[in-house]
Amino acid sequence: QVQLVESGGGLVQPGGSLRLSCAASVGIFTNYHMGWYRQAPGKQRELVAVISTRGSTTYADSVKGRFTISRDNAKNTAYLQMNSLKPEDTAVYFCNAKNVWYDYWGQGTQVTVSS
């Protein structure tokens, strides 16, 4: 059974940090590009960052220099390190595993940036 389980969300003050994790049971983990997306209330889901099967990364302009995506293929886990968090980063963050045949989503984890 395919499963993506996010963890690490929570409430943090502006300027703080959080690290999100996505534990994946998707068969051969290394066959999937892993991504993080977010959806704020009343807004569409948007790309935050993606890491390819080869480790190349892409970031939304709004998070460049603050967020870092990584993957540990031995642990079947993807991460999103979020630093210098801003109130506008508040959203539900979703993990995505994708290749040419499949596209899987986690259930999301809430990140709230507020003083």
C-alpha cells in the first residue's frame, strides 16, 4: 500500500525554523521525484520545492535561500528544512512522490507562523 506520511509541522514564531519529514512507502523510493507543496486558506496549492531522483533541486522564488529540500534514499524519507519563517509561510504542507507512471500525495501537515 502506497503511503506518504508527513510530520514536523506546528506553531513557530516569525524567524523560527521547522523541519518537515515525509516517510514514503512507494515501492522503489529512488524512482520518484519528491516534492513539497503548500496550500494556504483560500488559495490554490503551490509548489514549494522539488528534488529529483538524481538530487537536483527546484524552489519557489518565495522560499529560495530560506528552505532546503533533501532526501535520504536509505530511509525512504524526504525533508524540508524551513528557516527564517514568515507569517505568509502559514499553510498546510503536502508531500508528493511522482514519476511518469504515478503521482502520490500525503495528507498534509499544518505549519503556522505567528507571534
